[in-house]
Amino acid sequence: MESREEPLSNLDSSIVDSVRMVLIAVDRDLNITRWNRFSEKIYGISQASALGKNILEVLPVFAREHLEQYITYVLNTGNDYTASNFEHISKKSYNIYITLKIVPIKHEGKVSGAVVFVDNITARKLAEEALRQKNRELGIINSITSTINRTKNMDEILGRVLGESLELLDMDAGAVYLLKGEGSAEMTVRKVEVRTPAGRSIIPKASVALMAGIEIDRVYCSQDGDMTFLDGIFANDKHTVCLPISVKNKLLGIMAMGSQNENSSCGEKASLLLGIGSQLGFAIENFYLFDRIAETNSYLTDIINESPDAMLTVDLNGKILTFNRSASRLLKFEAADVVGKHISIILPVGDRIDIMDNKSYVREFRTRTDSLIMLNISTSRIYKENLNSDYIVTLKNLSEIHGLRITPILEKAENSAPSYHLDPGLIYIYDKNNDPEKHMAIFADLVKHNIQGLCVTRHHPHKVRSQYQLEKTPIIWLMGGECAIGENCIKPDNLSGLGSTIYKFLAEANDGVVLLDGMEYLLSRNGFDSMLKFLQYMNDKVMQSNSRVILCLDSLTLEKKQYHQLASEVQEIEIG
């Protein structure tokens, strides 16, 4: 976008209209000489209505603020003017972020007018903010995990985990209550943390009575209307969140947090909070157990093996000594496959790792299927009889946020001509009510004709591979339970992880196709609104890729309005 030496009118209208941003040309009197199609879309003013009129009269008030000053500067000086990342308002009064650039039009060395370019960068700004928020939450969860894994003092764990949880929810103050003992219905305050000045007025009771029938897999929020259990924990707060601390279906206590902001919400972070409660429950339980039982090798092995986190022990030379069940589920290796071998067996080929005491960081690991997974690794030295001994290595699965990394790969090609053709850059919806199996045949035909495929399905991957002769095409199993060893699985309520996995595949595939089967399952676990937003964001990614997505859904499972809302984002296909 440099200064022009000839009139903009010399340019073909199709070129001007093809520009994917607002382009408005004005003469020295600020009368509009060019008004492209994108300007019509943003401001809702037709080209015919705009041409020949003063730009300050045509543009809405919300869009012309300071514009006269900027254009006049360009007309008088002949210099460009640029402004980035400031708020603007579209025709529907939505706040958008734009980059504004104004360049002079020069004819025979004189400034005859100016061209105004407005580029909508809202999507990028929103993506940056979403990433910042996810990174913030990830940093807090990593800090909590590291604290629980590395800290040996129970009061320190309670204080730091409570403080990080207050930060996660933006609450003012909180307290951890623990049951007095087995069979007790009374909980006493064990730790209190105040995060903000407003939290000083939120006073926790010294003890509270346990409500019968409390659900350990639920986060209690006062906004939900169920105040029976929450009443009386704090004085002077306007909103309360109560998180059960449990282990193996046994309640150990609660973490209660209060806020003076009655608009605070915890629903979106319920799964994260339940994970914190579970981790803290295991940490507290471990402290109780170590208080009652002497430290023995067999007991330590049991604790490691039953831990909800993937854990292994290695000696000073890096040889794996133990490999717990969670590690087997996470990395798809059986303990017998790795015990006695160097830890490099679970690293990407050619990588090495130096195990040191009290380290926590994020790096890639290799599963038995050779896929790579991003994990948080925390290490602690095991001390025995005052001698340096082995290391405990704890691995925390971050794929629920980052997604799986699936490498695009070509299926064994067939010599025949393809039976189907789908243009890239589009999402196609196939109504399974017409033929419940046809979508799989379409997908299999595409991947067997030099298109890299990714299959996301509710069906068992072994059955899909066998029925459609897919030898190399990666398959992700939508599985709410425990994943089978050797398979790539994503929980159906983990839309963030599923989306990240698909977006990475779209970015890496040269010519790809993604089959998203099991939409009915995803809708039942996430709700229609969440799935619609998921589809809209995925459509943005697909349009920028050289791949296509096949969306499979039985139209009879949705209301007519809902189906049309989905269909508005996609291309309907009907193949006989």
C-alpha cells in the first residue's frame, strides 16, 4: 500500500473489489471516487450510494471519528498515515479491531487524493486473547501440579494451591477445611488465604458441619441457587465457590472461596477445579498415609502405581525402574516394555534428557504408536538413608489444552480413478439419515487417492480400519472412558483439545481431509451452542487451508432451526 502515481480510476474494478479489506478513495475535497465491495459489507452502504459523496457524510458517525484529521494530513503532506490495533465499529455496532492505513494518490507529482485502507484484525486479537487466557490457566495448573509433586510440607501445599485457585477464579479470599477424622461430620479450617484487600472482610468460620449427600464430582457455586451447603461458611461475601477435596470417591474436605463480586462465575472452569480437588485430595491422602505407615519400598511402589498422574522411577543412569498404570495409559507402553530400559525409549527419536532434582518444565514424549505428546515433567530425588538414590518422574498430560499432534500421512494409493471429489477450503455436511455409512465410503475413497486423512469417530478404530482397509490413516477415537492401549483418544467434552488437534492437522497437511463422525455424541456432551461455536471457528481454519472437512450428522437428531444454523456454515452434499 504505497503512494500511487496515477489515478486509482485506472485500475480495473474487479481488482479493487477483490481486495479483502475496506478500500475507499477520495479526491482533495474528500468526495468518494472508489468504494469497494468489502466497504459495502462492513458499513452497509452500497457503492452506488457512496460514490461522489463526501466521505464524512457517507460514513456513520462511529466510523468517521478523527478520519478527517488523518486524511487531511495525508493530502497536505503527501505522507502515508498508519494506525494499528485500535477499536472501530461495524455496521451492526460490533466493536472490531482494525489497522488503518491512508496513502496519497499522486498525479504528475501532485497529491490529487487519498486511499483509505481498513483491515479487520478482530479475529487475530480475539485469538491472541484466548491464547493468553489459556496460557494463564495452564501456568496456574502447572504451578499447582509442581507444588503438589515437589512440596513435602502439607501446610505449604494447602496455602499455595489455595492461592493459585483464588487466582484462577479471581476470588478475594478462601479457606481449606478438612474432616477431623474417619466418620466425622465436622470440618475444621486448616488454611486461610487472602488474595485482595476486599478479601480481608471475608471471614471464614472455624468449623462447619458436613452436609449429607454432598457430591464429590461437582463444584458448588452460590449462583446455582443451591445454598444449603454453602450458607454460613463466610461472613460478608457476595459469591461463594465450594470445591470438594476427595480421593477414590472419599471426601477429605472442601476448598471454599469467597468474592465480593456477585457476578463471579465458576461454571466454565469446573473441570479444572475438579482436577485440582482430585490432585489435592491425593496429596492430602498421601500425607495421611505417610503419617500412619513407615516408608517402605513396597508402599512407595503402590502409591506410585495408583497415582492419577503418570509416574515412573529412574536410577542415576536414567534406567527406568518402575512405570505406573497412569504412565501406561498415557504413553501406551506396558510396564514390561520399558522397565529396565533407558528413559530415552519414551522420548522422540534422537532426543536425550538430563534428570535433575526439583525440575519442572514442558517437553515432548513419544508414545508406543510413535505419536508425540506434550507433557509437563516434574522430577524429585528419592533419599534413602541420607544417600542420593533414584528419581521420581511425574508426567502431566497437557493434550487436553494443546491437543494431539497427528502427522499427516498418505494411505496406500489405489490405481483406479476416485469416485468422489470435494473441493478444499470447505466444510461439507453429510446427512446420515440418507445413508448411515456412505460418509465413510467417501472418506476412504479420498484418502486412497493421495489425500492425507484424519478420521475422528465414535466407532472402534480397529473396526474402521478393518471395514475400510485403512492401514496408515490416523484415527482419533471419541472415548469418554479409559483409552485402549495403542489408540489415540480424545474425550468428547474436550472440544479445546479436539479443535487444537484438527487445526494442527489442517496446518500441516498438503492436501487433506478430516472426517468428523460422532457429531450426535459431541452434541449430547457439549450442547448445541458450544458445538456451533466450535464449528464456526473450525470453518475459519478450514477456509485458510488446503483441506476439506466432512461433517456427519443425522438431521433428525436436531431441531430444524438448529440443523439450518449448522448448515449455514457448511456446504451440503448429497451423493448417491
